[in-house]
Amino acid sequence: MELEIFTTETALDAATELRRVLAARTHRRKVLGQEVLVPGQLGEALQLPRIINRLQSKQQRFREQGLDDFQELWPTLSVTTREKVLNAIGWYDPKDLNWEDKRSNRRPIIDPDNA
């Protein structure tokens, strides 16, 4: 699988969306005998708030550190999670698009039998 290349801006978008995707996972817990759904805590365990704060920093060295941290984290995520994040931020693979898709700049497939 090809590795995505992030800038500080795209990493910030992806990290923010990743935090939302991970928080959308819910878990059932019993509290005082009742079952309640609680949001996932994986984002905090992966230190996403710290990474996002660094990516938003005004100091270049903190932004670079946040970018490095995010690029180390990204390959460890599941393929499904990465796809959810990339789809949510609007990234796509042009090779996967149909010819009719406006984002597609591929040439039409020529049938060698009709040529």
C-alpha cells in the first residue's frame, strides 16, 4: 500500500478527523446497574490532542514535531480507519474513479477489438 504524504495542514485535517472517527466508536459500560454507551477513548490513548495542539502551534519546531508524531502514528492505524479519515477529508485515489466522475482525469478505456 502506498504511504500518504502529509504537510502540517493536511496532517492537522487528518488528525482532527481521526479524533472524530475514533470518538465515534462507542463502548457499553454498566454504571449503577444500567448499561450506558460511552465514546471511545482511543484518541486520547494515542495522544491525538497533543499531536493536534502541536500541529496548531505558532512555533515551527512544534508543528514539525506534531507532523513527525502524526506520520509515526498513521501507518499503525487499520486500513479501514485510514480510509474513513481520507474519505472524510476529501482525499481520493484518481485510479479508483469512474470515467464519468468529474474528479477523474483518466482517458477512456479503448476496446482493442473495436479499434
